[in-house]
Amino acid sequence: MRVLIIGAGIGGLTLAQALRRGGIDVAVYDRDPRVEATGGYRLHLDERACSALRRHLTPAHYQALLASSPGWRAFRRFAVADHRMRLLFAEPRPPSSETLMIGRIPLRRLLAYGLDDVLTFDATYTGHRAGPGGTVTAHFADGRTDRGDLLVGADGAGSRVAAALAGRPTTVPAGVSGIAGRTPLTSRTRTLVPELLREGPALAFGPRGVGLFVTVHDPAAGTLVDPASCADVPAVIEPPTLIWGALAPDGLYPGDPRTLDGAALIGLTDALLRGWDESVRALVRAGDPSSTAYFRFHTTDPGTDLTPWPAGAVTALGDAVHAMPPTGGMAAATAVRDADILAEELAQVLAGRSTIPMAVHRYQSRMSAYAPEAVRTSMQPLGWVHRLAGPVGTRLAQVTLPIVATAARLGRHVTGAPVA
Ligand SMILES: Cc1cc2nc3c(=O)[nH]c(=O)nc-3n(C[C@H](O)[C@H](O)[C@H](O)COP(=O)(O)OP(=O)(O)OC[C@H]3O[C@@H](n4cnc5c(N)ncnc54)[C@H](O)[C@@H]3O)c2cc1C
């Protein structure tokens, strides 16, 4: 059995590692020129995703992931705050839960480790055709082709593979856009970091529907495994930074932010944060322009059939079928879960207990049971952004957020999503 994977992102590479370890022939194609030629900040992988990676990678390989990520002490709770960085409520995290919070580039590099002979970059998928004997042939922009028994679209939000299967785009803009960047943590900038970030990330909301995700990312400060002990597969340690990402309704951005460079995007973020906590604004202004980017959030309608095609020799996973904004911290973990399940079903084919279409059918129905919930959860903060965007929401934010913050400071139990 030969599996062609389009997209060497988080889901595609996890699938490639799992299939390879399971003895299945695999080829991965990505349009990027190199593995590290990508963007992204930090990804969160939950206990289930960690367990899948532990099973599908060699022990030395998984050890390198642990050594490249801060341990659970960096994520003891998730805080929701108002625009003055006053705690509204916090969700504590169990100390036992295995979690990876790893830079997207280190994660991609580590997931690609050992796959050099099956990984082709500079290869943009353009379409596919059914071939003889149930095979499928993938076509690429430079004219090359490849044939396999199964083609998997792991090509992310805006997937061409999934769109070809569904006969329509599987992803729509969510109406909210973001500007994200990194601020190097130095002796000066560390003094500006709000107290409430000591125990984990925070999502803050303010008037006009502006939100800000902010977190300290300092892998070397608290890895569970000593990076120096990673002799076989080297750890990838990023320098200490503050990662921030502003989000706001599309209509709040003047002009076309895609035309702006990093410095101008930082200026635009500072303008969006007018009236916010001054330390946070100073941290954003100290951001590294080369790390700053504008992006539009995309989503999939969780109420629709995610795989509206008959199971056969082509399928898709990850953001390609269930794009979700990063606001739930669930997209990467869900892509890893998909890859895990598809690999498990394909192992049955190799063992003679299933066929490729049956394996695809089982994967697609199992995935449809959990992915819509992840999309809904991830969309919730965008709902708050929309609700706070209008004049009523802004007034409500001005009046309600300080009251909720005071109540929280006084120790009263605040539940749910009171900001909306
Ligand atoms: C550049 C970038 C930065 C990101 N930054 C963050 C972040 O900071 N935080 C966060 O939570 N999420 C981020 N994400 C999204 C996050 O990686 C995914 O939501 C999650 O990991 C799900 O992974 P996936 O494998 O489905 O898709 P992805 O990890 O997005 O991978 C998709 C891959 O498919 C490739 N591809 C797309 N089209 C084609 C084509 N036609 N031919 C060949 N290859 C193709 C892309 O180059 C990419 O490598 C980012 C995604 C990208 C692409």
C-alpha cells in the first residue's frame, strides 16, 4: 500500500510518521521550499495528541518533543481578562496532564525528522485523477505526478484536495482577523509582563470587540526533559519571547492590512489596543517586526457534513476538513488525532482485515464525531468578539468587565462567559 500525503503540516507529518512506523509506504508533498520555511507561533497539543505522538514516534523522537516544550508549570491555568489585564476568570489545569506547548516551527522540524527520503518540498498539488485498479494520481504545479493507493489532503485551511472532493470550498472566513507577533523577553521587557501570565496564557477582551491572546513562551525555563540529554534526536529550543495575537472584527481594520509590513502592523495593533493596559501595549510595541503577521481566521461550518463524499481512494484530515481559529488551541491536537485514527484504520488494511475505502469510511465517521465540537469550542471567543463589537457590546464591556474583574478579585465565583 502506498499513501500520498499533500501537506507537510502538523497532521500530514504525524500521519507520515505513523504510517512509516506501521510499515506502509508513504510520500509527502508540500508547497513550501523547506521544512523551516513556514510561519506560526506556538501550538498546544493536549493529552490525547501527546499520547498519539508517543505511540507513533520513536522514544528518542518523542523525548526531543518533550525537551523542546515548556512543562506543565508554564500552563497551570488559562486566564480570561479584561483590557486592563484584570483577571475575570481562570480555568485551572491538572498538573498531571501531559501537554506540549511547542513552537510551530520546532514542532514541524521535529515531526519531519527522519522523513527526508519521503518528503518533497516545492511541490504544489493542483489536482488528482482516479487511476487503474482503484489507484489515484496526484498532479503538481511543475508537471510532476505521483501515483498511490490513497491520497490524503492534509493541506490545511483552504484545502484544494478537500475542495476537489466536496465540489466547493470547505473553509470560510470567520469574519475576525488577527495580528500576531513575538516580543523578545529581555531584562527590560520582562518587567512589563503582567502578573496574571505567570501561570499560563490569557485571552483578554476590551471595547469594540478587540481581543488579545498573550502568553510567555520560554521553553528553556522549564522543560520536563533536559535538552542536553537528547543525543539521537536533538531538541529545538526557541529563545524566550512573549507571544501576542490581537483579534478584531474584519471591519475594524482600516484599509488592507495584508499590504502592511511588520512595523506598520505593530503600529496598527497598538492603535487597536488604545485604552488597554499600558504595559501590554509597551510589550506589543517592543515586538519584533520580522515576526509580526496579519492573518484572517477561517472556519468550517460544524453543522454540515465534514466529508460530503463517498469514501474511496481520496480523503482529507486536519484543517482541510475542519478548519478552526487558533482561539481554542485545538486545531493541531485535532489534526494529530485524525492522523492517529486514519493510521489505525489503515493498519487494519495492511493486516488484511479492511479495505482502503472501508478504512477511509471508518476514519471519516470517527472524525465526524469529535471534530465539530472542537470547531464550536474554538469559535466561542470569536462570538464574544462579535458581541462586544457593536455600540451596545462596547458599552456593556465598559460597564460589565470592571464589575466582573472586581468580583473576581474579591474572590466571588464567576462562571461561564460573563463578558458577552
Ligand atoms: C504558516 C502557518 C502558520 C500557522 N501558525 C499558527 C499559530 O501560530 N498558532 C496556531 O494555533 N495555528 C497556526 N497555524 C495553523 C495550525 O498549524 C493548524 O491549524 C494545525 O496545526 C492543523 O494542522 P494541519 O496539518 O491540518 O494544517 P497545517 O499545519 O496548516 O499544514 C498544511 C500544510 O499544507 C501545505 N499546503 C497547502 N496547500 C498545498 C498545496 N496545494 N500543495 C502542497 N502543499 C500544500 C502547507 O504549506 C502546509 O504546510 C498555522 C498554519 C500555517 C500554515
